Amino acid sequence: MSDKGERTIEAVLGEFLREQEGKLSVRTLRQYDSVIQLLVHCLDGYGWNHVTKKDEARVAERRKAPGMEWKFCALFGPEHIVGCYDEFLGYFMVRKVVAGKDLMRAAGSVTKKLAAWLAEKGYIGQAEAREGVEAGAEAARDLPAAREIADALDEGAEYGPEDVSDSEEGHFSVTRREGTKLWVTSLAGGSLGPIDVPGWIAEGLKVGWRVSGVLGKVGRRWVFLEAWNVYPM
């Protein structure tokens, strides 16, 4: 938690954006601003999941101060930013943001740049910065691919209720891949497959990625009837 006189998350992110002015094109700077706004929104909503008991006690104490702003980014310092990258890149950008591939790619690129910058300024250590840079680089590569796969799976669904003998809805983790066939495990632990998908999708869906949607059984095989999101992290 940021004490009086220390830099808050919102102040540090503002500093980061100001330093990018003059270095980036207008279009790229606009993307940076959009990603930082989304990161702030994520931190204000979910950052509380990552605070310590000590931080919670200090927050409770400061509730007594009149006029205190209770947004996470106004209370806590920049050491809490990179620790929320998994939530931001692995959940928030996929589940909560309706965005095209360009913004998805930018989310990874900007968080990668931000992690390195935080270390340069002494706000976080080098080890944490390396983790943040790696997470951002992976997201810049995987988030656009995941969005494209989710859209293709949903648009490619061609079976109606009359074709389906069984169905299951939820989140499915890819556990195995052979050619154009996939096998998945539901959150309840059940294994489903083989699932027929186009070759490029089978190649793109990595073991460990999750797909949310509806699977239906057609004959002896399973197919996606609906695909909502693909979570690459």
C-alpha cells in the first residue's frame, strides 16, 4: 500500500504515458492510453484479490480519514502492477473486453514495455520486471490468436439441436492434440473428444489453453456448437 508521499499506481501510470508522448505516433499513443485505462479498470476491480493481510489492515485504518479516495489505483503503489498481469492479460482482456486483434496485441506490447519501464525507474525489481516482460510478450503473440480462434470456432458451428445426441457447456482445457482432433477436460474433470476442428485451429490451440462454450456430440465425435472465449494463459 502506498503511504503518504509515495507514488500511487495512478500517478506512476500517468508518468509512464507522459514519457511516451513525442516517442510514439498518434495512433500508437492512443493504443497505449486505451490499454492503460483498461489496466486501471482491471486493477481497481480485481487488485484487491492480491493484497496482503497487512495491506488490508492499513486500508481499514485509513478508512477513518475524511475524503479518502477508495479506488485501488489511488491507494496502492506501483509494486502491485505486475502482480496483476495474469488477471489482466489472462482473464480481463479475454472475458471483459470486446476488442479486435490490434488492441489485444497492444495489451501485450504495452504491458511488456511498462514492466521494463517500472524497473528502469526503480519501482520494481529486475526479477519481477523479467516476469512482466515475458507475460507481455506472450500476450502480444497469443491474445490476438486466441481471439481469432474463438471467432472462427463460433462462426464455424453448423449443427442444430436435431443433430446432437449430447451436449456440455462450460470451460474446457485442451489436454491433447492429434492432427485436426482435440481432447479436452471440463472443469468438472470429465474428458471429451475427439473434437474435430480445422487444421489451423488445431495447430493454434495449445495444450493448456481453455475454451469456454458449448460442445455437442454428433455421432461418435464432438464439435463446438458455440465458442465464447479462448483463454491462452
